[in-house]
Amino acid sequence: MDFNHFLSSYLPDPSYGGRKMYQNMIDQAVHADNLGYKGVSIPEHHLINILLVPAPLQLAVRIASLTKHVKLVTSICVLPLHDMRIFAGEIIQAQALCDDRLVVGVGRGAFGYELGRLDRDISQSREVFDESLQVLEKLLAEEEVSWNGTHYNFEPLTVMPRPEGKIPLMLAVMAPGGIEAVAGKGYLVQTTPLAADDAVLLDQVNAFKRGEEKARAAGKETSLSLQRSIFLVRNAAEKQRMLEKAADYYDRFDNVFTGPGIVQNGQIEPIRKNRSMEDLSRSLLICERDEMIDRLGFYAETGIDEIIMSCGFGQTHQETLDMMQYFAEDVMRHFSQPIATSVA
């Protein structure tokens, strides 16, 4: 099981500034490369102070110039916010400048506030995404492409330059039925149970396995990446402090994900939820070494290929760098060899 560091780009204090925040993300990516992480993941979001990367391909290119090994994964590019005729060319350019290490993760968008402020209707985001993905794939694979659909209509055109080699596409999906369908088509899959329990996770993994069997029967390969909130702590006091930071972060995240989307001057208001620290501790992997190895061992046994580690809860940059190193030294090495898989 591999590990991928998620560049959370959280700006709890706007006075800290984007210049420092993005330099921190670059420093973390270089650190991940040096420590042996398999990849780094880059979000796309706009107009809010969490997951704040308006141009993920641009950041991927910058990181590629400073690293040698890590995959550069967009996690995820929101297709309904892009024109595929332009976006296809941007992907091709980024792939060339990323030394063929780019993995293009795509999805339909999750925050109604963000989509609404950009004149997109979240209730239509799935159908827009589905058509956008079809258009994108055709533009990457063929020349003189024309389209007559619901959301795209254009005369024959060719995106230039042409891609040199296949560009991997990863689809972000949470519903088990959707996971099975996209895995069956041979797409790479990214999912997360968010704060749900392991039963939900197993439903997602089992759905992937069913899709993977269909893909293999068709001669295609796929893989499953699981995004999870993870922070390796050294003692109980640090665990409590990080759980408190995570609770504040998710009070903001939930506001724009499932809540009313209350945002002032780009800052998401925290909406306090009635959840205990015990519940949060069970749903997030914020724990000491032995517990971390045990809990990740369960994930490895299910057959998950990669863990995308989201650990930006508002702690200092140095704390993040230190945790990344502790994790690489104390935890990652336990998962460097394949583990026999069994899904309940």
C-alpha cells in the first residue's frame, strides 16, 4: 500500500498570505519526494479559504520542476468549471512539463457555494460532468473532433499539441454504485468515506473490487486510492490538540459541503456540530504509532492500493513537515511489502 501526501492549502488566517501558503505546499511536496511518498495530491477550489488552489495544474508543474519521483495528482479538477476545449490543452501542456508524472483526477464538484458563485448549478453538476468527461477524452484521443450535445456544441477542431502517450485519468466517486461503474471501465478511482464508519468504507471497497473484476476481464487495469484524514501524534496531549484543530476544520468544511455555505470575505464560518471528540477520533486517523499501524493495516488488508493523507488542520508548517517525517520513518515502512487481501 502506497502513501500520497495531500496538499491541503488551508488558510485559516488570511493575513498569513498566499505566497507563504503556496511555498509551504511546495516545501511539503519536496519533503514527500525526499521521504519516499508515492505522490502528492493537489486540490482545486475557488473563493474560499480551504483546499485553496485555483489552478492545480500550474502548481503541479512548479512541483515537478523541484522533484524527481512523486506522482503529481490533481485531487480533483472540477470539470463543470472548465471548458474542455481549453482544459484538454492545459492537461497536455502540464503532462509534458511534469515529466509524464501527472495523474489527472477529475470530479463534478462538491461545494454548492463555490459552484453557485461561479454560475454553476450543483444540481446539474453530474450531467455536466458526464458530458464534459466524454468531450475531454475524445479531445485527448482524436483529431478534428466535433460535438453536438446538451452542454457542448462545436465544429471540428484539434487540440494542440497532441499528447505524447496516455494521460492517466482518476475519477473521484463516493457512491458504491458509481465506484463499481467507473472501476469497471478501467478508470483509476479515488474515494473517501469522509467521517463514516468502516462499514461504509467496506461497501466502497467491495464495489471497487466488483468493478476491478470487470476491468480485468476487458484487459484493463485500475486502482483504488482512499483519501483519509491522518496525523501521527507522539502523545495523548498532542492527540487532543490535533483533534480540536480537526474539529474546527471540519466545522468549516461541513458548512460548504453539506451545510448552508456561509462565507464572509472568503472565510468559511465554522458551524459547530454536535459531535464528540470520541466520535471524531474513531472517524479520523489521529493517533499514536501502534494504533496507526493497526488501523492502516485494516485498510491494507482490504486491498486499498493507496492512501491519500490529508493532514492540514491549521497546525504550523513545521509541525506538518515533522509529522511527515515521523510517519515515513515509523509507519510507511510497515506497508512497503504487499499484504494478502481479504474483504469482508
